Amino acid sequence: MKRTALKLTSLAALLIALVVLGLFNLGLITIAGAGTPRVRYQAEDVTTPEALAWSFDDLPEGALPDGSEVLSTIQFGGWGVRAEAGTPSEPNALCQTGMGEFPTLALSDAVLADLVMSARFRPISGRVDQAAGLIFRVQDKDNYYILRANALEGNVNLYKYASGRRSIIKDGPAEVRSGEWQELTVVIAGNQFTGLLDGVPVVEAADDSYPAGRVGLWTKADSVTCFDDVVASPT
């Protein structure tokens, strides 16, 4: 009896571990905590003095912008351009339809420091999350800043991603509407960051970890989210 009970306990523990691992791989659970920032770019590495803009309307179905790079593992879908009714600039939007811990896309290899970055976004679905994010001062797949809007949580937060670990810098309550197009903006000046939703400041914070880097887009877990009219303007 004792051996049988021990075997059942071991089997249950193994099944739980496999379920947790599967949920982690799908991005349905995450491990929070502060990591060590790994810096690749300095202010003197800035390469782009002019504004960058993406409307996605000149790209075929399923394509990605030239120079973009997928920085994360995504399952059951992924990033791609598609026709989307009601986009701010028709006919196309760039949508993320897969599942992963943090589906992440760098839009360009250009390096920027101080800038204003904005995007129109629409959270479409997601049981765990309905998130849309701007990433900036991207060093690599494991090190960058995030300004994230979440329709399920009702907030716009600033995060730091360091050595593959996400930690919050500052949270800001906000009404993020599921199924509707809205505008997310981040203003970056030195170590000062301001996040705006539809032109209204929601969250402000400071951090010194990354002085310059690339820009891109971000979602979380099972979020299906579309983006349009992304602009990154150096200041």
C-alpha cells in the first residue's frame, strides 16, 4: 500500500510538473522577478536621426516589415500582416495571433535613444491577457523596456525585461477597451519615460538600465492583438 501510494504521489508530481511546463511554454504562466540588465547599445551607437514609420499597407498577407526580427518563441500562430476591417489606415494591420510568454517583434535594426513612439492598437481576444505593448531600447531578445496596455487588467504599465525576467517599473490604471482601436504612446527623454493612452498621460517613471536600442512591438500569453500606424520619432 505504501509503495502504491508513493508511486501515485510521484506520478501526480510528474503530471503537475508537465502541466506547469506546458503552460509556461504557451505563455499562460510567467515567472516574475528582476534580472540583470545586459547592455549592448550606448548613446553613441544611435543610427537613426529621422522618424521611422510603418503602416503595413504595402505588404502582402502574412509578411513582416523589412528589417524586422521576431525575438521570441510563438506557437499556434505568430506575427503577420493581414487585411483588417476598420483599421486606422486601411487595408492592413500587423497582428499577433499566436501564444507565447511574451511574443515580441523588433521592427528595425535602427538604434535610437530619446524618442516618441506611438502605435494604434486593438486588443481582439485572450482569456489570460489582452495586451498590447511598445518595446524600446531593445538590446536583444532578453533585454528591453516595455510600455504595456492591458484590456483585462485595466492598466498601462512600464516594465523592464532583463536577462529574460520581467519586473515592473511603474503601473498606471487606465480604461483600455477590448475590441476597439486606441493609441499607445511612450515619450523617452534620457532616463525619464512617460506612457500615454489616447494622448492622456497615464504612467511616468525613470530607469537607467538601457541608454539606447531598437524599437518594436509586444504582446503577452494568448493575446490576439493588431497594430497599425507605428511611428518612432527621435527627439
